[in-house]
Amino acid sequence: MTDVVLGVDVGSSAVKVAAVALDGQLLGTAEVPYPTTRPAPGRAHQSAEDWYRASCQGIRRCLADTSFHPSRVAAVAVDGPAHNVALLDDRDRVLAPVIHWSDTRAADLAGMLDATHGAVIRQQTLHHPKASWTLAQLRWVAEHQPGTWAQVRRVAVTKDYVRFRLTGEHATESYDALGTQLYDTTTDQWSPDLLALLEWGDRELPPIRPAGAVAGTVTPAAAVDCGLPAGTPVAVGTSDTLAESVAVGVTDPGQALVKLGSSANVLVVTDAPGEAEGALTYPHLRSGRWIQVTATSAGAAAARWLRDAVFPEHDRTADDLGIPAYTLMERMAAAVPPGSAGLLFHPYLNGERAPIDDPKLRAHLLGISSAHTRSHLVRAVLEGVAYSVRHCWDALTGPAVHDDAQPLPLSLIGGGARNAVWARIVCDVLGTPLAVTTGPAAAVGSARLAATAAGLTLDTAADHPWGIDCSRLEPDPQACGIYDELMAIYLDAIHAVAPLSHRLSSFGLST
């Protein structure tokens, strides 16, 4: 009997795995972290082998967390962030560390591509050339690492590499194809014009297939690695963003969600490609629908930076108190009133993507006085990310967030949503009710795709989204008023200090 589906979410800092029954019951979960190395400002690397290793460990731990036999798994689907690509040689071996989407080394090349070929790139891909997208990254590799570039035979985006290691089959779908900026949305094919900008030659790109199609089955070698039976079907899969939207039921035009992951982002479903300034546009899984996304460079990553940079004793403190370090930080933030006594933080630790596309921005901490404590600093960082979320939301939707016609509540997902204080801050900064989901949304969304690939019918009669539990959070009018005032200062301060950020960004950059 095969009545369980498995979703594998290769997130930006950890792999999360969810085993779900066909009635939506979450049977087991697992999480395995892996690192992002930042050797210098503007540089960020990951290891494709870490993606696969953590995925296999996560699958094994998830299976161990359940009472069912692995043979009951009907199918698997993998999701992951766009734009990260593994460079593979003619034997599918990884040639170099993966350039992460938060890496900004290709900023100047993106500007050059925009100046020389911007019209065709925008016409075919719906976006300007971007430093964090594959076209500019590969151009950087070709110019700065010609020896590596000469050996490249194909590339594989995050989830596609993991799925390839599981099945031995190369494939992708339209979302990740668009994210490479090598795909023509008007023809639904790889673009000869854009590939020519890289002198692509006879290199290969994967076939573009539906996300819910079967890409292949688990090979005997992968079965040894991950603990699943050889022959288990594996879906093509999709991006973490689309998997999350499916998991929480954000699939119809006008529906929206906010994510507090390593990056923070806002997503709205539309019935046509969008044109909002600073927004990204991708095809939805449902034909004829699109999503608009405004994505920042730092969300939960800002809290992680604070913990590691400012709390060097966090492990000892957590051990002394018997609580995790993040729980300690949450308690510290809860002890400070809204507004952090005038302490303001811009979370531009790795530049910014949206709604300000500026890789040379730097984080700012404004308004420090001798009365401020570490507790104020913790809350200011959480509030700063919430301000950046609202900045993204306002750029995407305008004043609709305060309009009674806006579908409510918004869905709040991501690791940061598990922090009750942070969820409250986001609710009050946005000034709208939130449906807070603390489960592994992307992994559950991928489990749904696995069911599609296996041809299984899901029981969706429950009054909550399949496999996901939500709680409702209402905004506090008094806190909303404080945050409205501080939001105006936050926006004014960006323009005031941006020129100084640009001057400082040249210090310490590696060549």
C-alpha cells in the first residue's frame, strides 16, 4: 500500500522534510541544517553536495520519526530556491561552489547587460538583468573563471540538482527556468538570444516539464543514501515559493502571503504578469495565473546574524537557562515596547533586492542612545525586517493592505513565523490580520505535488489547508499607530544614508 507522500524542501539554510498522509495528516518531519559561507562582503557560497547530503539525512530522519514502512511512500517531490545553480561537467560532477542568490559579485555585469541587451532580456524574461540571477552569475564565471567555464557542460538549479542525484534524470519547470534568465516566456523555451550572451555553444539545458510530472525514480545508489526504496517516483518539483503558496491555499488572484524565511518576501497571485516596481513575476502552477513577489535579501538571516555577531556567548547562555538562544532573544524582544524606544534598523546586510534593487546598500542602526540595551537591539532588528516587509508590500499593492476590500487574513509562513513576538510585530507593522502557519509549508506543498505525480486523490474536505494548521492574529491599533510613524522615518532614512552606504561598500570587498 502506498498512501504517504514525501516533500523535501531544500531551504536557504536547512532541508526540511514532511511525510503526509492523503487525508492531510502530518505524519513526520525532519530538519537538517547546512551552511552558507560568506568569505567576503558581497560573496556567498553553498555546496551542492550539502544540498543532497542534507536531503538524504532529512529523508532518513523523517522516516525514522514515523511508524510506517518506507515502501508506503508513493512519491517524492523536491523544492528549493531559484537562482542557485550547480555547475556540472560532462560527467555531472560539480565544478565549483554554488554562487548563492544573495551574492552580489555580478552587479556590475548585470548593469552592463542591461545597458547593452536590456530590451531583449526584459522582453523575453519580464525582468531587468539581476546580479542574483543566473545569467549575470554565469557571465561573471565566464569572465573571471574561464578555466571553470570551459568545463561547464550543464547547470542545475537547487531542487533540480537534488532530484537529479535521486533519479539520474535532468529536468526543470518554468519557474526555475525563468529564474535563470535564460528562458523565453513568450515561447516557453530556452532562449537562443540569451544563451548567445554566454557563448553557450553545445552545452546542455534540461527539458522543461510540468512540476507535477514524474521526472524519474529513486536509483539503487540513491536508495542507499536516503532510505527510500529504489523505484520510488520523484516529481519534477518546483520552487519553494510556489510550494508554499500551494500548501497554504494561496492560489487564486488577489490572495497573498508573507514569508519570514532567510529572506523575507511578499507574494500576490494575479491573472497576468505584473508590472509593480521592484517586483518579480513568475508563472504559477495553475495555468493562466502568475505570482508577483517582492523579496528582500535578509529576513530570518538578520536574526541569525544578530545572534552570531552580537551574542557570542549565546550557546553558554542558552545552556545556563535551559532554553535555545532564539527563545532567549524572543523573550528579550518581548520585554521592549513597540518602537524599541526610537532605535531603527535597516536589514540590508547583503544589499537589498526589493523594492530597492541596490546591492551596495548596507545595514543601518539609527537612533542609538545610552539608554538602549541588547533587548532594544534585538527588537529593533525584528522590527527592521518587518518594516522591510511592509516596504515590499506597499510597493506591490499600494494602500490595499489598509483597504477592507483586501482579502484577509494574509498568510504568514517561514521559520520566523514560529517566533510569536516577531509574528505580532509583523501583524502590527502591516496593520492587518494574519493567518500564522508554523509548519513546514514548502515541504507540505511539495508533498501535494508528489501526490499529483503519483496520480493520487487527496482528501481536502478539512476546514484548514491540507497538512497545515493555522492560527489567526489580529493587529493592535495602538502599536499600529507607533509603527506607522516609524515606518515614515524608516523610508526617509533609506534615502538619507544610501549615498553613504555606497561609499562604504567599497571597503573590504574581495576581488
